[in-house]
Amino acid sequence: MRSSNRARPRFRGSASWRSLFSCDAVSRERSIIQLMTQNSNWRPVALSLTVLGAIVRLLPHPPNFAPVGATSLFAGARLPVWQAYLVPLALMAITDPIAASFYHVPAYSPYQLFVYGSFLIAVWLGRRLRGTESVLKIASMSVINSMQFFLISNFGSWLWFQGYPKTAAGLSASYNAAIPFFGRTLASDLIYTGILFGLHAWLSRTIAARERVATTA
């Protein structure tokens, strides 16, 4: 009988410990979820929109009408600093071989250094928009972004490819030949910038209030 009486406390005690461990597990899970949602570096909406921009560039589109510049600008404005610089470059490096296979061109070349450098500048420009949702400021920065991409990418094209002589006249001719394409770059940057920033502003007011921009102007 003593044996039986001693067994019961052990049974109740082990059940209590199991309950305690179970509660601890639930508590730990809740703590992890709370930590993720409170972490200022966790911005799933902004990150998802950045990834979406990279995916959209793989869809059929007219020449120079792609969301890559707008995506880099948006990432700079709405992602934490290390993600802002790393994520767009990583997405470009991943999607470039896919896009290159469509057009039967090399995925990587020294020319890409100029393109990627331009996207890093786009991110830097986007960092100037962290505390604003001003349509005028965002649109103005988008125009500047288009201009710097035009200057840097076409300089790289002139320097790397053999289409124009490596002289001042050749560089001027290269820029002149690219002017008709600048209109598409400008239009695509303005349109996609408006879509990305507009979607983020809307979603941060509906389902992701924690990502809402604390505007300073």
C-alpha cells in the first residue's frame, strides 16, 4: 500500500512538470513571435515588395522599362540599412542569369559592375526618403535616380563594349544614341516607384501598422 501511495505523488508531480514544460514551450513560442514582431529590423511588407520588384523584371517588358531602379530606391527608403544594400544586389545576381537566358546574352560581365554600382547609388538615394511619404520628394528622387542610372550605365557601356571609339566624341555619341531610351527609363522609374511606395503606404495603414513611416516632413 505504501508503494502505491508513494506512486501517486510521483504521477501527479510528473504531470505537473509536463504541464509546466508545456506552458514554458507556449511561453517561449509567444516570446519568439513577440520578439519578431517588435524587432524594428523585421519589415516583411517592405521586404516582400522588394522581392516582388525583382520578380516583375522577369516578365515581358519593353526595353529599359523595368522596376529594378525603383526597387533599389524603395529598398533604400523602407528596409534597414544592411538589407537595403544587400537584398537588391542579391536579387539582381539571382535573376540576372534568368533574364540573360531570355535575351541570349552573358549573365555577368565587367559592365555589370557599373549597373550594380548604379543600383547601390539608388539605394543611397532611397536612404534620403526614410522619413517621408511626400509624393513630390519621392518623385524628385526618382528622377535623379533615372538620371544617374543613365549616366553611369551608358558610360560603362561605352567603356566596355566596342560600339563607339574611346574618345570624348565617342562618349558623346554613345550618350546621344541612348537618349531615346531614357524616356522609358524615366517613365518606368516613376511608375514603379509610385506603385511600390503607394502599396507600402496603403499596407502600412491596413495590415502592417508597425511599418508605417514616422514622417518628419
